[in-house]
Amino acid sequence: MVLENGLEKCNCKKKSCVRHGNCAECLKYHNENSKYLPYCKRHKKKKDGLLQN
């Protein structure tokens, strides 16, 4: 089963969250009750020098 993040495993940092691994419920919660995007939908930030060739 592929999740919203494109992986087979939830990559959210909050392992103890009751919605961990349940994408539909997590997305619904964040759309209705939170001003933040779910972890899997946030834009990734580059740290200086780490991803440069």
C-alpha cells in the first residue's frame, strides 16, 4: 500500500500520534484543525552545503 507521501511507510516524526500511518485521517485533521501542513506535505528545506556537488 502506497501512502500520500509516495512511500509504503509514514515518514512523520510523531510516532505516538493517533493518526500516524493513516493519511486520510491525518490530512483531514490538518485541513480542519491545524494551521500547519502534515509533515509529509511540507516543503523540504536544504541546509547549506549538504546537497551541493
